[in-house]
Amino acid sequence: MMQKGKLYLIPVPLGEGGEQTIPAYVIEHLHQLHFFIAERARTARRFISATKPPHAISDLTFYEINKHTPPEERAQFLAVAEEGQNIGLLSEAGCPGVADPGAFIVQTAHEKNIEVVPLVGPSSILLGLMASGMNGQNFCFHGYLPPKKPELMKELKFLEQRVFKHRQTQIFIETPYRNKGLIEAAINTLSPDMLFCIAADLTLSTEYIRTQTIADWRKTDIPDLHKRPAIFLLGK
């Protein structure tokens, strides 16, 4: 019986120029692979090129996945692993499978008894939590909050209640071009003594991290985070 290949979960930098955040052993595994699954092949090629691989990028095969990719197509991507070839899964930024459609691929790999190998790399969720000073023993990541203001304000108050009731840190993200609107909604909606952390461009030269109460944020100039990836945290 043919031995199956493995699915390597390969973390990528959180932004352009962040290749130094990827451990050497991850790069070693990366350079041994010829098949990849990625949200965007173009981003994956650019990252791999920056690591100076020992073979031409044109020799590599890329399969693109998004949240709408049907199960039968996901299974097809893993055919090379079933035939004995190792394959890598890359996110657009950070760790694959975390707030990322690659989770579907990992799930399919388990269903097909393909060994899954997670590799160490940057996670904006954990880095933001580490830097926030908030409770790291009880936290919840929510992904994106509702984009429309009435629903957003209602959700922020709900998250605030979870902080007060369970002392649970609440973590969420936003599409970069809507950062300003989310920050303004949080500052205008939440209780004055609620801690609010903004962490942007994590691991990059333009990194910005600040935690303070909503009362203090109301007296502070909001940082210009337009089109800059950011993560937000509420806590006590």
C-alpha cells in the first residue's frame, strides 16, 4: 500500500517585509515542497520567492481555495498527498486554518487520514493578546463584527457584557479600510472603564500597539490605520 504524503501547515508573514518572523525550520520544510494550496497563488508565490527557494517558482504547483470552494474540489487538491507527495497549505497572512478558509482543507485531510503537520509562525490573535495586557487565560476570538453601525454597536455592548460577566478577553478584526469606523464605534459605545487595545501592523516596522480605557481613548487622537491590518481587544 502506497504511503500517503503529509499536509504541512505553513505560516506566512503578517505583512510585506516580515519574512524574518518565519523560523528557519519552516523555510526548510517549505523548500522541500512542490505542491501548495493557498487562498491566493500570487501571494504565496511572492512569499516563497522571498525565501530564495532552491528551485524555480515555475516548477511549483498551486491550488487556490476560498470559503466557497466546494468539498469535492477541496478533496481533489489533496489527491497528490494521497499519491504520496507532501503538500503545503498557506494562509494570506499568519497561520493557515485560523480565521482562514484553509480550515476546510485540514478537515478534509483528517477525513482522508492524511497526516497534518502544523508549523510554528506568527499569529496576530496571539501576538495581540500577548501585547494587550488583558486576560490570556480566558479569551474568545470573534472574527469580523457586523459592518452596519446599529448591529455593530449592539454586538460591542454584547462583547462588553462578556468581559464584565466572565472576565473574558474579546478579540476581533475588521476589513482594513473600515478600521476607523470600528474604532469610533467602540469609543462612542463602550463603557468608560473598559480596556480597549488596538494592535496594527504586528511584527512590521510600522507596528502600533496601545491599550487604554475607553475614557482615555476619548481624549486621544485616533491613529491613522486606513488599510493597515489590525486586531482589536476588549478586556478588564
